[in-house]
Amino acid sequence: MYLGIDLGTSELKAVLINAQGEIVASSHMALTVQRPHSQWAEQSPDSWWEATNAVAATLRQKAPEAWAAVKAIGLSGQMHGAVLLNSEHQVLRDCILWNDTRSAKECEWLMANHPEFLTIGANLVMPGFTAPKLLWVARHEPEIFKKVAKVLLPKDYLRWKMTGQFTSDMSDASGTLWLDVAKRDWSDELLAATNLTREQMPSLVEGAEKSGVLRADLASQWGLSADVIIAGGGGDNAASAVGVGAVNDGDALISLGTSGVIFVVNNQLQAAPHQGVHAFAHALPNRWHQMSVMLSAANCLRWLCQLLSTTENQLMDEVGLLTDDEKKQAPVFLPYLSGERTPHNDPYAMGSFFALKNETTRAQLGYAVIEGVTFALADGMQVLTQTGTQISRCSLTGGGARSPVWAQLIADVIDIPIVTHPASSSGALGAARLAWLADGGNTETVCQKPEVLSTYLPQKQCQTWLNQRLDVFRLLYQQQKQARELLPQ
């Protein structure tokens, strides 16, 4: 048996798989995000560990025989977060998350003074990444920065709690901006730009390699063998790709979680930083990937449902009953609730509705939100295509993948077939597969593409009016940029 743990932003998920790759049991625990100031997003690492222990206890109760047979654990998690430990391994402050945009000015400074981030780091310096967060801490919380002995990514904090080892993997480390992505090693030059050293970083392994073993006391507490392997694991999107078998050149997926991601596998590093495309190491060796990333995807739907005091399932049921004419009369929504990455690299971008009327229904608001998220994905697909990347089909993963209405809309707007799979917890499934590989599994066997649940083909009859609304969407963003300059600061 193999255990995969995925530390997301809104929940921690875990799955148990057997030696045939089948999911035997799963569990999850909700997490919350703290926003003490505008543009801030933080979580307490203690809450992650509490959730991990709760999920472990639930799986042990649900499937005691399978649980006791676990041979390896894989870790996946939200990327870019900054967990800061002192020399006594105490957490110095709450983790600054991937969707925190407070470090915009630090990004501007790093881009102006250290252009090597574009070449060695292979990516634009954006507020979501880890490096500018540490520069922000150095400038605004200098007493904390002086005490930093280790900088860990979220899932690697869980690894340390499990093993006592400070280790990360190549895919997650790519998102710090301190990795030489081509060489798959820390860059002393990039670290020095933020007044850090290699000694403050975790060691690095490939995602399918052994990074350590479960601490004996924790193994006893959890009811597991004392020789359980902990795999390197991966950043959430790389692990999700392993979960849907996206491991070969040209394989692609769209993830509709809190954020929205288009992910495509490459045999070599294909950097295009000026277009806002992310270029990272994959969770498997000798592979890289490109990503288009938007900061608010399914989170936008969650936000609207909270305002309307309804559930996502109820609202999506209502959206599914709308006619095409009712959709054409819906407002147009900009989904930039947390700023935006690809393609705009605009931490100050805001969400908005355009063309609200007395007659607007809540179902039309729901439609506008999923359409706006889909249009932002189309912007990301456009810049990926401009780099020469061609995608012929995408797997759809994440919470949004449960909606047939949304899946069909993505197929219509992006104009490629979209497929869904039975297992929605692909990050946790990918982590479990990486655990299996670390225990000696074969890539061709372990990383098979899962069964296709549904296929959504583009509907040509919808594309004319959808493209017209996409043109309005793009115009609204440009107008918003101008209008923001007139807002009082």
C-alpha cells in the first residue's frame, strides 16, 4: 500500500492506493486562510500538521488492514509558501502563501537589479514566488529575517515533521526562484540576491526518490512500520500531472483548484519568462514542464457562493438550467480576486462584474464567474501557444472537474477536447504514485493514464458568441488598468 498526502490551500487530502494503483480509501480535512491585511494570505503550519494527523487517524479507522500495509508515503502541496524556522527549528511566523501579493515592490526591485532570475531561474519574478517573500520579510520584519535558519515549502514542513529531515524536490523547489531550473540545483547567485545561502535551504532529491524514513515514534503513534519510506514528492501541479499520467512530452492537464493551471510536459526546459509562462522541473527526472497560472479559479465560485449563502453544487445546478440566450445576457466577470499571474503579471488586478441589470439572476452570476475563469484560462493557453507549445487534449482535475457544465465550457472556449477521470484527488494520487516509484515501482506501470470518465468536445455552435464575450473580457481588463490609476490610494 502507498499513501499520498496533498496539502492544498483549502483542504488537506490523502489517499491510499494498492499495488494495482487503485484507490482503496481517502480522507480530507478543511483548512482556512487568514487575510490580516489587503493582499495578504497566510496559514499556520500547525494547522497543516493537525490536519495531517486527523486524516491519518481517519484512514487508519476506515481501512485498518490497508493502512498497516503502507510501505511508502508521497507528499504533494501548494507551492511557493515560505515557512521560516529558526536555529531551534521553531516556526518564526505564519506561512506566507502562494496567493499573497504583498511583495510586488520587492519583485520590481529584483527584476531591475537581478536579471539573472530570468535566465538561471527561468521565470519572471512574481509576488507568488518564495524569493520576493523573503526579501519582503528582510525589509519589513528584519528581526525575524535575522533568525531564519531554514526556509521550507509547505509540504516539506510536513516532511520535516515526519522524518526530521530538511529536504525538497525539484518541482517544488523550481517555484522558489532560487533553483537553477536547467541544472536542477540551488543557485548560489540567486540565493545571494535575497541575502540567503545554500545552508538555509533544504537538500534536494527527485520526486520519485527516497528522501527519508518515517520517524520511529511517529510510526508507532500512527500504527505504521518503522521503515516506511518518504518520497521526494512534488509541487501540487506536478504531482497532479503524475496522478493523471501526464509524464511524457506534450501531455497536458488543466487544474481547477483554488488556482487555475494549464500544465504541459516538456522533454527539455522551455522558458518563456517575459510572457508570464512558468517553466519548472517536473516531479520525474529528465523532464520539465510549462505552466500558465491564474491565482483565483474555483476560489471565485466559492467566494460567490459565500456571498449568496448557497452551495457550489446548488448554484452549478442552477447554472446548468440556463439557456444560451440567458448566458449571453449574463454579466462578464473578471476573476482577479487575488491579482493575476499569467499572462498579466499584475498583482494589483481586481475582480469585477460588468453589465449587471435588475434582471440579472444568481444563476447568471454563477455562469459569469465560471466563464470569467475559463476566459482567463484561454488567455493562458494563448501565451503557451505563442511559445510554440501545441496541446491537442487536456485532462481536467481539481474540484472544478466535478462540474460537467464547466468542463464543457472549457472545451468550447479553448477549442480542444477535455477529458475527466474518476479520481478527483489527483494531487494526492500523484503523491501516492511517487511513493510507489520510490519503493521501486516502474514509471510505465505506475504512471499510466487513468480511465476516462467523460470526454467533452468543443461545440462549434457556441463559439461565435463566446468569442465575442471573450473580446469584451479582454477589453475590460485593459480598461480596468486605466481606471485603477484614478482610484484613491
